[in-house]
Amino acid sequence: MSTLYPRVGVGVILTNAQGQVLLGKRKGSHAPYWSIPGGHLELGESFESAAIREVAEETGLEIQGPEVVAVTNNLETWRESGLHYISVTLLAKADGEPQLLEPEKCEGWVWCDPRALPEPHFDASRQSIACWLAGCCYLPGDVPMVSAESA
């Protein structure tokens, strides 16, 4: 009998000079949710390397020096899909405009106010942005999250 373990996701909060965050409207397995760029941590990969790789693969943007700002236990995803993820989210500044490099996974990228997130919003992304805004690496599950409806 094998034991199942949570998977590790890596997300990236990209900010521009106006303090906005980059969000994509997902297609496929995470449709129709809005989310920060991100994906899976590969075997032997550091969080920083995964962040740099995922951002380049999804947006064509090159980032330097991403820093860990949040760890989330994505129980909402587990309840919805049966997939349990632990996500590590990093923060980086973005210079330039994103390209749509994976149109089968994302409808497009937009810069948004982090205090008024579009809906529906991917739980790991919402939790990560809430942690970053609160200056905390982790927020318990009973802390209210930010959305356009609550702003």
C-alpha cells in the first residue's frame, strides 16, 4: 500500500513599478481561475530556480533574485479536486510586459491591484497574495482573504 503525499507548487508574485501584480486567467486544469504565474517544483530544483523557470516559460519575462514570501497549505484545492498541494511563493519585480507563451494554459496576462483581485481566484494565489500584503509567511485558514468583492 502506497502513501500519498502533498505535491509542491511554486508561485511567483510579480510586481510592476505601479505596485500591481501580474495575474493570468487560467485554462485547462485550473480554469476558469485567475492566478499568479507558477507551476510544479521539479526534482532537485531550488524554489528560486523554479520561480525563474516558471516565469520565463509562462511570460517570457526574466526575473532575478526572487525571494520567498509565503507558504500555503492549499486545502481548498484538495477539497475541490482531491489534489493536495503545499505552495511556496516568491516575490520578484518584473521589467517589461508579459507574453502569452502557453495559450493552452492561460487566456492572457493582466496587471491588477493586489487588494482587489479578480474572481474567481485560485486559492493558492489568493492565500499567497494575502500573506505578502500582511507581511506574514503563513496565514491560518481562518484569516479572511482579499478579493474584488471584499475590497
